[in-house]
Amino acid sequence: MFWDKPIEQAISRLQQSVQAPVRVVLWDGREVAFSDNPSVTLRINDSTAVSALQHPSLLTLAEAYIEGKADLEGDVREAIRGAEAISRAMPQPLFRARGPTNGRHSKRGDREAVQHHYDVSNEFYALWLDPRMVYSCGYFRDENDSLETAQLQKLDHICRKLRLAPGERLLDIGCGWGALVMHAAANYGVVATGITLSENQERLANERIRAAGLEGKCRVLLQDYRDVAGEEIYDKIASVGMFEHVGLRNLAGYFGVVRRLLKEQGLFLNHGITSSDVNNSAVGLGGGEFIARYVFPKGELPHLHRAIHDMSEQDLEVHDVESLRPHYAKTLGFWSANFERHLDEAVAVAGERIARTWRLYLAGCAHAFDQGWVSIYQVLASRQTLPGRTALPLTREWMYR
């Protein structure tokens, strides 16, 4: 058989260097285990998927599964760890560099990218998010906190950091399904506006606002951040899980919009995923390429130093930086577990291919944050274009009252 020698050479090499609880079953019934007690089975259904084992990476292994050329049995989180071990055992292919490129982030292109990710369907996201549908990192005060508790604590943590007060105007850039603007309006008395590029999010968010009796106190608009008009309009601005879509070369312009819209000495909180690589490179082993190709088109992650540099260039003075990497690893663990419980429903709602993609994405991201391949930070800053001091307490005790 044509494939016999190449696949046997690949498997022999993997057996010598991989120790993982994984068993591989080939299309002709042959099988090999990479530990004495494998808990995960990868079934290769098609001889055309042989390259996934000859040249394994997180991208090639994921593609074999997404395309239905391979099936996965067992704990998906364990499977991700096994895929990493297999990928590290073989020479990695040269992936195209994903550095910044001029012109990548037009308004139309960004809208299409956001809609690709968020407009799968509201029903799809509701299967595995918390009841408020907060699609960002939770805040765990205790290891045993539930997902719903952690997300409520995150919303409140942001509101406290921003020192929201009754009557203030709050803008939430990239507001998702409106959880933050609703929480801030209901509990802090602010007048809150959220903006999103997702039609599904805008529709459901405003339905929820009406159902909660919060009309006139908060709203969600279908709008690009670059199209928000005015100067020094808002007392406070938040952006949660948004600047990952902006693009490295657009960061200065993005923070410039924040500066334009924010009142002098007003507070801005940016909550976003960052690269762990100081050169802003994507996750290795093909993981970044998988996310760019199947999940987050046009997404680019800056390193923390790049984000703070570009904020500072726009007269946004940084006051506080908090890493939430362990919190996001836990959050994604909850999401992945929820997705596993509702896998059949996810297939019914979104189709087999999308369900397979997101199954790997959620479990893979949980692993990535746990391993430190990526991180996430809340950065609190103020607009400081004139001499003077922002009215903040001398210590940070107020954040944790």
C-alpha cells in the first residue's frame, strides 16, 4: 500500500518520542498507543489525513478533525495535551508570519470578521455561556466559584475600577450581548451605551434591556468604534475583549478614539488578550494559524508592552495593570465543559463543522492560557492631556472593598 511506509515511519518516530495518554487507530484497523493506559482515542478515517501524523501540528491535527477525516473519543482537554506532545515530537512546518499589515483592518473587513465569529447564532452561544452571556474572562474570588458567580464578579470588578457614579456616561466598546451596560446602569446609576458590530448581539442585547426595564438607562448600538462622534463625551469608557480585533497597526488609532471620546481625567479600562511573545507573534505549534483560519479572522494579539506603549502615546496615563491569566484558564475550562455537555445540541444548532471547530477552540484556549502561551490584562488608565492629577485614591484598596 502506498501509504504504508510513510505512515509507519511517522508512527515509529512518534512512538520513540511521545509520552501521552493517546491511542491512534488508522483507517485500516492498525493502532498504536503512546502510553500504557490511553484515555483518548484518535481515529484516522481517511488515508488522505496521513499528513496530520507525518507533519503534525496543532493546525494539521485540528484540520483533520474539523474536516471529518479524524474522530476524537475521550476527554477533549486531554486530547489537546496529547496533540501538543505529538506536535512537539516532530519538526514543525514553517507557518506564514502573522505580523502587522497595512490595510488589513478596514471597517468593512472588521465587520465581516466580527460577524464571522459572533453571528454563528445567539442560541449557539447560549448553550455554553453563563445566563448573562458574558463572553469574556470571569473573575474568581475563590477557586470554587461558579461560572455565573465569576462573571458577575467580573462585571462588578470593572465597575469598581472605573469608579462609576450615578449620572455618569459610560461607553462600552465591543459590548457583546450587553451584560456590562445593563449591570452598570442597574447597579451604579450610569447612562450606558454599548457598541458592537454583531447584528445578533445588538438585537438580543436590546431585547434584554427592554425586558429588564432599563430603556432610557442603557442601549446597544450597531456601530464601529471609529464612527462614534464627538469629543469628551463620556466620563468613563470600557473595552472588554475588543482590542484583539483592532490590529497591531491600528492600536494607536483605537486608543486615539478613546482619548477623543473620553473627558479629561476620565477613566478607561481595557480588558484584552495579549501575546506572551514580546514581538507580538502568534501562539506556536500552528495554534495561532488555526485560530486565524477558523475562528478569529484578522485577529492580532499585542504584547502588554505594545498595548501600554500605544496607550501612553495617546495621552492615556496607566494607573493599574492586572493579569487575569489564571481566571481565563478557569473560565475557558467552564465553557469547554459546558460545550461538551451540549455537544449534540451545538451540532444541531450550528452544524457538525462549526461544532467541531469550537470544541477544539475552547479546549485549546483553556490549555493555551493554562500554559502561558497567551495572557490577558486589565489596564486602567485616564485621559491626561493637561497638567494635573486624576482623582484616584493613593492606594488600590478601593477596588476590593
